Amino acid sequence: MKKAILLFALPFFLFACVDNSDTEAVYTGNEIKLAMIPGTVQENTTTGTLTVKERNDGLAEITIQLENILKNASHPVHLHFGDLSTDGNVATYLSNVEERNGVGVSKTILNELDNGSSLTYSDFLSFDGSIKVHFEASGPLEDEILGSTNIGINEAKNAAYLTGEKSITSCNSNF
């Protein structure tokens, strides 16, 4: 009888001892979270967050999550040089924000910019840049911004946008 109980309990014990930390082992534990500055396009206002995690290889994994985007939508995301007020050139393109179950998500592992220079997590923290989520890649609403944030050395400038003191509604895509 004791052997039967042991044989019955063994699979539960083994399952309880399985290490599910594979995904946790990818990250160092260093991360930053920023509120995305809301954008309004066609009377639809988004809210969201930008999370940047340091991976064990030193790279930055950038996740953008936006609420209130349109069903089945896909929105381009650009990492720009300079803060939101400068309308700087695109440093690189990030993965599009794709709507899934009512939430828009973009996830990008960033290792270099379009000019070939590397950009690690540490570099990202001191980068002179901003991120903008555009409504569409081309067309009449391509310069409309659904969400944005200053990053790196410009992060402190977000307060004025989040309180409404400053606003960003469009971007010049002709760069």
C-alpha cells in the first residue's frame, strides 16, 4: 500500500520540482517602465506603458503595451534621435504594435541602430531619443501619434507631456 501511494504521489512531486525559470533566466532583473504619453487619433485616446528589460547578453528588450487601439490594427513604431520636441530622424524601426484581444503589443530585442552602431541596455539608458507609435505607415494619418515617450537622457521631460503642459499630436515622417 505504501508503494502504491508513493507511485501515485511521485509524479506530483516531480512536477512540483520542475524549474519554470527559463524565461526568467533570460533577464538580469534590471528594467525600466515608462508611461506612454497618450495620443488621440480620430477621437480615440490610447494609454500604455513602455518596459525595457536588460537581457543576460546585455541587449535591451523593449515592450510597448497600448490600450484602446482599433481592432486588428497594426501601428508602426520608431525610435527617434532627440527628444519629442525635436522631431528627430529615425534611429531604427521597432516591431509594430499589433492588436491582440483588445490590447496593442510590440516587442523588440534591440541590438543596433539603422546606422550600424550598437545599442545595449546600458546605452539605451543614456540614449538621446524618443519613441513614437504612428497611426499608420503611410497615408493621410501617418504623422498622427498614438503614443510616445522620451527615453534615456530625455526621460525627465516626460512629466510636462503627462501633465498636459506640453502635447505631441503629430510627427514629420519625411526624414
